[in-house]
Amino acid sequence: MTIAVVNTKGGASKSTVAFQVAAASFLAKKQEVQLIEFDDENKDSETFSNSKIRSTQVEIGDGTDVDEVLKDTLLVPNEKNLVIDVGGNKTTTIIIEGLKKTRLYRKIDLFIIPMSGGYQDLKNAEKTYEMIKDFGVPVIFALSRVRNPKRLQFQYGDFFRAFPNEKYLILSESDVVDLSRQNAKSIYEIAFDTEAKKLLEAALDQAFDADDNQRIGQFSTLLQIYDESEAYVEKILSPAFEVIEKSAKKEAAV
């Protein structure tokens, strides 16, 4: 399966959605996945060096060689699933125009458009949607930085008015996202990292034995966030994985 994460706007949580949701959805199925980062500036792939999700950055430049870059990415034999994280601004336009010109959008099984709440974010999401809607490839939205899932209709009111029938997944704000970056692996991997939790529990025991309140507070907080990562997988990521599974072109064909 090949998933492309796109939005013309920078800072729309594309890299977070690509790594924490799209790529991690394959880990949940015990499948290998390769993440390709089309971006000349941000090197988010270097952040997660301890993850099973292997990431590579590809520079696009002025787009002169975009046709060959797309062919090298989408036409090579590859037994792994592929997630393409497309950089914002001009890079998005270059990649989408390249997909259109080469017809290689037919190799994409799902487009994900991440967006944050707010009117301007909606305008950029709409612009992106207009660029890809005629490809005939399934499209879902990723509503990122959700403050309270129970108030989603309030935070994303503009989105639901503009796209009342489109599929979407959510990604809530949480300290587990920061923990993921600190540990250089995905939230999904952290949630099942029992060895790391055992080490933290042992460190907390030592801190209690030494009556070291500063270290007690530090390790206690870390363990709480580790516990929250398990709930995050259950309540946020697993439902998002299900949306991807049901929406992608190959799955729909089955």
C-alpha cells in the first residue's frame, strides 16, 4: 500500500500524521513500512532514529527532476508499504503536478490531508483537496492538534460545514507526542515498550529508597506519560488506523 500525506500549507502536522498515524498503522499490522520525506528543509526523518519505521529524505529543489524522482519512488520493486510525506508550499504543488503529468497518482492508494483548526487551515485544506480530487484516489482528512475530542465539532466547525460527508481521523494534543520525539520512536512503539517501563519503575524504586523527591517526581511523571501512551493508542491511534484501513483504494477493492 502507498499513502501520500499532503497539504499546501507548512506546519499542518503532515510529518506527525505521516509518521505517527500512516506509517505506524503498518506496524500495528506487523508489516514493514518505508517513509519517504519529500522536503528540502525539514529533516523530521532524522528525529526518529530508534524506530522500526525507516525514513529517507529526498530533496525536490525547483522540481526539474520531479518526474524521475516520482518514478524512482513509485515504480521500483518494493515489498514494503510506502508512506510519502510531502513538504508544504511549493513542494506540494511540484509533487502533485508531477503525479498528474506522469499519471503516477494511480500508484497511490490513499491521500491524507492534515489540517489544524481555523479558517485559514481550512482554506489550505480545500486548496489541496481541489488539486487531487479528480485523481480518483480516496482522500481522508486528519484533524490534528485536537484539544478535546468531545468538542471536535466546535474546534473544527468550519471543516464539518465545508466537508460534511468526508472521512477523517483525529490526532489529539498530548505529552506522548513529545515523549515520542525524546525517545526517537513512534507513540505506537512506546506504548508497547515494556522494557523501558521496567527500567523506569526500577529507577523510581531507587529514588524512593534514596528519598530523592526530585527524581521521584521526574520518574513518576515519565511513567504517567508512558501509561498515557497506551490509552492514546487505544482511543486515538487504533480508530485512526481503522479509518485508513477502510478508506484505502486496495482495501476498498477487496
